[in-house]
Amino acid sequence: MTLTLDHITLTYPDGLTEVTAVDDVSLTLRPGEFTALVGESGSGKSSLLAVAAGLQEPTSGTVRVDGTRGLIFQQANLLGSLTVREQLLITDHIRGLRGRALRERAPRADELLARVGLAGFGQRRMGQLSGGQRQRVNIARALMGDPAVLLADEPTSALDSALSREIIDLLAGITRESGTATVVVTHDTTLLDAFDHVVEMRDGRLREALPA
Ligand SMILES: Nc1ncnc2c1ncn2[C@@H]1O[C@H](COP(=O)(O)OP(=O)(O)OP(=O)(O)O)[C@@H](O)[C@H]1O
């Protein structure tokens, strides 16, 4: 069992009342499974993902994770002045690696860049990359911590349909190879055939899985 959400409820204060963004949701993600999370705007997808990511404490319920979590966001949130390799290594720097220990991680960064189709791009500046390439860097960066769980919030929303398909296929391949439990929030119904499971949120609740 890689990630278990057990009876998660999340409410936000809203003036004198409150909004229930996530309403008693339970979900188990298993290694190697590629899951899409869909639903109308405001249905609670980002809120549920934030709880799964550990970025937001649920109002009630529990989150259990075996291993680490890798996060991929909508806009590739990357520092333009860094090189691509530095952009990956900065995650290790944040984890406390310094000096030689950090330099020894460079081959891992290059290996992940090759995996996402960016072999030889390590010395490029982030500002010199296209949107699709930036999102590939974002994916490689999320893999630096060898996550058991990958969580992606609208990773293709800034991309055209061909690039979106490439990014989803890349995430599907990584999920199968690395055995991560991966959840992708998406609005794009043309991509759903790439997933093992599709779960839909409506008014904060999870609905029956749609046929993928
Ligand atoms: N920080 C917040 N404070 C108050 N209410 C919030 C906050 N964040 C989200 N909400 C409310 O919680 C509900 C769920 O929002 P959420 O962003 O999780 O939905 P979503 O399905 O991800 O929407 P979208 O597809 O538009 O991103 C909405 O009613 C929203 O207005």
C-alpha cells in the first residue's frame, strides 16, 4: 500500500460559514498504478491533491504514505537563471546535501534528464527551454527523491494537445517502470485512455470510477 487516504474531509472558512472542499473521501493508490483525477472546476481536486501531498492538513481523516512523495505542478515553477542540472540538484540541496555529496548526485540528475528525453540539456539555462521541455524538467526534478508516490496537478494545462499527450505518456511510462503510484489531476478528457483508473470528484466527493 503506497498512499492511503482514509475518510478525508477538508473545510475552508468562508465568512461565517465554511466550504467543504473535500467530503469524506477514501482512496488507496497502489504501486505502478496510473490514476486520473477529474471533475468540474471547484469540485475539490486540487484540495484533495494538496492533502495527499502533505501540503494541507485535512480537517479530519488520515493520510498514510509508504515512502516519499514527488510533486509536479501546473506551471513548471522553475528558476530561469539556473541550469537544467542545477534545477534538479537544488532539490538535494534543499534536503541538506552539500559539497561532494551534492556533486555526486549529478550523474543521477543526468540519468533522469535522459529518462525524460532531455539528454545533453544539463548545461542549458532554464530560460532557454520550451514549455514542454520545462515540464519534462519538472518531472525529472520530482523523481530526484525516488518518490513512491507522484502527484501532478494539471501538468499539461499550459501545453498544446500533442505535447500534453507526450507528457502524459511519459508519466505513464515512468509509473510502470518505477512502480510509483501516480495521480494526475486533469481537465483533458482526450487523455483519459492513458490511465489505469479514472476517479471523478463532484462536490467534494469521489464518484464511481469512469471507464478509462
Ligand atoms: N484557500 C481556500 N479558501 C477558501 N475556499 C477554498 C480555498 N481553496 C479552495 N476553496 C474552495 O474549495 C472548493 C474546491 O476547490 P478546489 O480548488 O480544490 O477545486 P478544483 O476541483 O481543484 O478546481 P479547479 O479545477 O478550478 O482547479 C471550491 O469551492 C473552492 O472555492
